[in-house]
Amino acid sequence: MARRWLWLLLCGPSALAQVAPNDSVGSLFHAALQDARRHFAPDRRIAVFDLTWSRTNASVVVRGEVDRQDAKDSALALARLYFQSEPVDSIIALPHASLGEKTYGIVVLSAGNVRSKPGEPEELATQVTMGQVVRVLKKGPGYYYVQSHDGYLGWLDGDAFHQVDRAGVDDWASAKKCILTTYFEVVRERPTSSSDPVCDAIIGNIFRAGPRKRGWTEVTLADGRRGYLPSTSVQDHETWKQTRHLTAPNVERTARMFIGVPYLWGGTSSKGMDCSGFTKTVFRLNGLELNRDASQQVLNGQDIDSGPEFQNLAKGDLLFFGRKAENGRPERITHVAIYLGERRFIHSSGRIRLASFDPASPEYDEFNLKRFVRARRVIPGTTIPER
């Protein structure tokens, strides 16, 4: 079945005679549509291809949403091919037309909660942080369906971002900005620690940078709010990016800074992190953008044969846990950690903590030792220390 939809589009109507004669046209079209979905949206966490179809009198109606115009064009072409007639087009190609030109947003909260469905009680899927740009796809009741900078999809409260058009994104990108480099700060209305807050700020938050005065830096959020941060807490954003050195010692130093931060499902900030949110944040602060979830991060970097005593691993390697492929069942990755050397690692489990594969260690983690699956090397040029 894989790519049959593409083969049929290329070969045209004559190809229909070569498919199984007992299949109905409807079932063939349905199967081809599923093949197209696997092509355009192999991972539904980062792509949209939600289409259904039905017959109405003599017409075929194709409806739903996609996030690419070529995905819509391919679905309609398949319908024409199979049914030999013009389908009724009820497909919405996101971003939704009702948004007009404002199909982007700049985050204005220290950590914006992106949920799996619109609503405060819904599951936290991921987080976006101040100064990051999201793609806005459609509006719901109080929430917007957005795509974060790493491709992750979910629903974000409209108060969490400032909605802009492409020109607004370009203006933000070209502006002189600064980044918070300390764990936590408060943006103050005036350059004094006794002044009222404008908002809180956490490490990695990005602001438009203004002049410095008496040890304070004037900062402006994307929505126009203005305040001051201690100059010792911020760094020029471009300088910060140029000085990121993805090395094992730097990764360990950053990771240890978060020890004790509570586990939060969907969290990717210092306010709370899940396992992959922790690894993602640590590496982002060192200049590498990992995929969002553990099952996606296992695609980053290159596989490493860990060895029976983990002797082939180097500090900074990613460790993946879950279930190995066996007895016809596929591999399943559910957890990720950062290796620190000497069989020690750091991860988010209950809280961010140190752990060890060594049974003699007080940090021994037998549970994760038993479910270790594989390791990936994401720091280029990493070598194993001599023993």
C-alpha cells in the first residue's frame, strides 16, 4: 500500500485496472488517502492531515484539514482519479483564512502552556517561552491552534502571545534583542528592585533590548510592555548565540543547574520539565535544538553501541528507555536521560535528579537499567575518555 497513491497519480486512470479487482473504488480511495496521510503527516504531533470523505447523491465530498496546500491538491487529485469526477472541495488548508495575514505569534509569557485540546483542564502537550515565534493555524474558543518553532502542534491561550503578520516576525527577527541568562528574574516597571513587576522571566526568555542605565537594561516584550532587568542577568542575543559551545562539560553544567526542578508532563521550562523537555531545554541552552518528545529525540544524532558496561558511551550522550523490539513487537521509547560518564546519568523523573547504573551506587536506578533500550550521540566530535 505504501506510496500507492503516488503511483496512481503518476500512472493515471489506466493504473486502476491493475489494482485488486475485488476492491471497491471507495475502499481503494480510502486506502490511497491513508497512504497520502502517511506521506504528508507521518507524525501527527508535527503535521496535519485529517481528511474524511463521503458520497452525496452523485458527488464525492472530501472534507477536513491539512497544513500544506500540496497535501490538499494531492487529496483532490486522488478523488478525481478514483471517482472520475470533480469532488466537492471542503478541505481547509491551514492557516485558516479567517486569520487574515496574522498567521504568526510571538510569545509574551515566561512559559506559555500548549495543550492537546483547547481549555485549561486539558493535557499539557508542551511549552513555548517568551520571545519564541509560533505559527498560528486557526482560532478556537479563547485558544489558538499553533505550531511551535520545533514543529509541535497544540492549543495556546490567546493571552500567551502577540499575534502578528510576516512583517511583524521579520521586525522581531531583525530587532536588537537580549536573552535572560539567569535562572529567574522579575521585569520591573522602573530600574529599581522595589518597583512593581511587569512580568516574571526565566532562563532563555528573549526581549527587545533597550538602553542600559545604572545597572539595569530596558527591555520590551513583543506586545509593547516595557520594563527593566538587571544588566547582569541578560546578554545580547546575537552574542549569546555565537558563544554557544556544544560540549559535554557545558551540557553537564547546564543540566546540573536544574537539579530539583519538579517533573511536569509537557513542561519544557525551568518551571517544570518532563524527561524530554529537560533534555531539550539543556541542549537548546547550548545551541542545539532537539526534537520535542523522547520518541522523536531518538531520531537525533547517531546510534552508539553502549557496550555491556556502558563503556562505549561518552558524557553528553542521550540514553533512551522503554521497550526493545522483540517477539514481533516494535521498539517503544518512553523516557530519555543525559549520560554523565562512569555509568551516571541525569534525568527528569519525579524531579530532575542524578542516577546510576552501578548497583553499588546510592543513586542506583535498577528500574531504568532494566528498561534501557539504546543511546544516541548528539554532540559532534565527542570521544570516550581514556580509562
